[in-house]
Amino acid sequence: MSVVPVVSSLHVFPVKSLGGADVPSARVEPWGLAGDRRWMVVTADGTVQTARQQPRMLGVRVQPLDRAVRLTAPGTEDLVVAEPDDRAPDTPVALSRLDRATAAGAEADAWLSTVLARAVRLLWLDDPRRRAVSELHGGRPGDALNLSDAGPLLVTTEASMAALNGWIADRVLETTDPTGSPQPPAPLPMERFRPNLVVGGDLKPFEEDGWTGLRAGDVELRFAERCDRCSLTTIDLDALVTTKEPIRTLARHRREDGKTWFGVRMVPMTTGQVAVGDTVTPLR
């Protein structure tokens, strides 16, 4: 492990609640990483669909392209969907602090409806400046937001993930018949938490809770709030079924104010490029 904190990985999730992609570098925009969470899946009445209700959504992988995305699912031909132009119609949506988004088109709707086995539509957010970060989630006047639930960027650390996996392993060993030969479980992947920027290096577990921000590459991020975790983190990304971890163990060690916590939400203070391997300077 590097002694100096570094960006160990970067991740974008172009479509809200679908699978994402690892990227070697990314541009940080005022509302998050370029290409992150600019699309979403909705029903005919504009209700946003998430993997919390439809775990199979995480089986659809999305690759960011230049002004487009590539949708991939097992047993189906890939589909490239271009960003809609200004002639595409808008659709009312039921999402906090956003009243409408732009239709991606009939081909994308049909592809996703087949893969997800229900009638859905794919929509695109043309301008994240139309959606603000709520003051309840650490937002300040002028903070813009993509289609993330609450904050532009989610930051996690390898040290915290290792601590959590250690707690899970300890719990399994504690509850296993001592006459047997207990085996520790396979570590949960960081992807369960859908972070944008993961920090590696010689850090203490959960020290990110106390950061006021960080510098990485050409950018500076400001701490907005700790991230409370929901049932989406319990979905096994291979089997696409809901399990009990990591919420069960987080509730044992990281429960406060009736919620469980992992990772921190941050807001860009500057824009620029960030890449895997960049030195990270935590701000305290």
C-alpha cells in the first residue's frame, strides 16, 4: 500500500442505478465527474426506477462515450445511445429538485424495457445547473447536482473498506459452529458502494469523516456530509439478489442517528482533471 494517499480508482455511473465503468482519469465538473449520472430510467409516468426496487438494473453495464453511452447486457446486442439534441421532447419526472428531463428515444426505451422486463424510458439531464444540491445535504447557493441522490461526488477509502470487510469476517467466524472449519467470506467489492473517487494509501479507517475536503490532481473538493447507506449496497452484483451485508455489519459498528454510514459526499470547489495515481491531500 502506498504511504502517501493517492487516487486508487475512479468510477462513473452514467445511468442512475445501472452498472458503471472504471476510468483511468476524469474531468471534474461543478456537478461531479464528467459523464456521471446524467441519464436515468423512469416509468411512463416519470417515476424514477432504481436498483433498490429492481436489482436486475445493476446487471446492465454502461460505458461512457463521446456525447453518448454504450449499454451492455448479457444475451443482448449492445446499444449506443447519443445525447439527445434540442429537438427531443422533455418529459416530467418525479425526482427531487428536478421537474423534467429529455427523452432518449424509442430505440433506447425498447432496449431497456426488454432487458428489464418492464416498460421503462431512458431520459437525459441536459443541464445539471437546473438541479441544486439541497442545503439538507451540505449544499450552498450555486451548487449544482447531476442525477445523484444527494451530492456530486462520493469519496471512499480503501482503509475503511478493509475495516468493514474485517468486521464482516469476524462476525461470520463468531457465529460459525466452533466444531466446524469456518472460512472467512470473500471480501465485498468497493463497487457495492458506487463511489466516484477511491483513496488508497496509509490512512486510518473512516478518517474521511473528519476531512473538510481534499485536493487531487487539478481539483479541490469540499466536504458536504457523510453518506448514509441504503439497501442498494446489499445487492450481490453477480447474482443480482439482495443480501444482508454490508448493512447488517455497518449497523453494528457505524450506526448513528438511526442510519448507517460509509463514505463522504463532496462538492467540487474547482474544475479540472483527476487521474488514478494522483496524490491526494486530505484537508482537515
